[in-house]
Amino acid sequence: MLTLPQSLRPAIAAVFLGISLQSLAADFRLTSPDIDPAQPLPQAQVANSFGCDGGNRSPALVWQNPPVGTKSFAVTVYDPDAPTGSGWWHWLVFDIPASAQGLPAAIGNTPQLADGSRQGRNDGGSHDFGGACPPPGDKPHRYIFTVHALKTEKLEVPTEASPALIGYMIGANRIGKAGFTVRYGR
């Protein structure tokens, strides 16, 4: 009798059932008890720098129904509207164990994460959560919160890797993603 490796079973099932692997991850969802995407970003998630006076606190995040074969997660917060020509990475957390179902509030301000997760360098140059702080008078910016299901347990990136390199490695190893967008302006 032929025994298939666990990692191939979803792909084989998808072929026989005539569905795509992406549809297997269709129920993958990301929510936050701290953020309502229909409302502006709360002050707790606004920066306390660059002229902003928010709480600079990462929100609690919860995900459900990750794709089969997930070996780790990464979480990113990205502002595509930042006036930089390339957007602004506010937060990158990766090497989150596959057993995780979310991140607690304020973990983005913790230098070392107990479960082995790593915080990458954001566009502000620090390894933590950097809250929103768009220029005064700009239209409200979009803040895209995303959880990425990855096919590898660890991203092999150096401690000082750029956000672009981390984003590239996330994309190269992603098997599914879920997210939401919230706006904030001042």
C-alpha cells in the first residue's frame, strides 16, 4: 500500500476533487478584538512619534482555519499610501509557530518573543510595532493587517534584514493569507 506524505495529501485531494489549493484556504480569516475595519484605526494603534500622540500598541490578532500544510505564520502591517514611493512597513513578525491562533495585544513592544517568533526591522528602523502616523492633511491612509500561512517553519533572514527582503521571503513561502484593512488620517 502506498502511503503519501502528510504534506502532499491536500494537493492530491484537490486534484481528485477538482478544486484548487487556494479554495482549501478560502476560510482562512484574520480578525481583531481591538480593531473594527469599518471604523478609523483606534488611538491605541497610532504612533507616539513623528508628531502623533497615540498608544503605539500592537492590537490583539486572531486567525482561524489556516491552510493545511501550514508550518508557521507571519504577520505584517503595511501602509501603501505612505508618501515614500514604496509604502511603509509598520510591523513584521515571523517564525510564529504553526500551533499559534493569534497574537496578544501589546506583543509588538516586547523585545524577545517567548515562542521563538521574531520581529523584523520595520521602516522606522526598529524591531517592534510602529503605529500609524500619516502626514497631517493627507487623505486617510490604509493599514493592511495580514497573517500569512507559510510552508516553512523558519524564514532564513538575518536580524537586520530589510522589510522588503522579509516581505520577499514571506511571499516566496506563502501558501495562504488572510487580512483586513483599516483607515486612519489626521
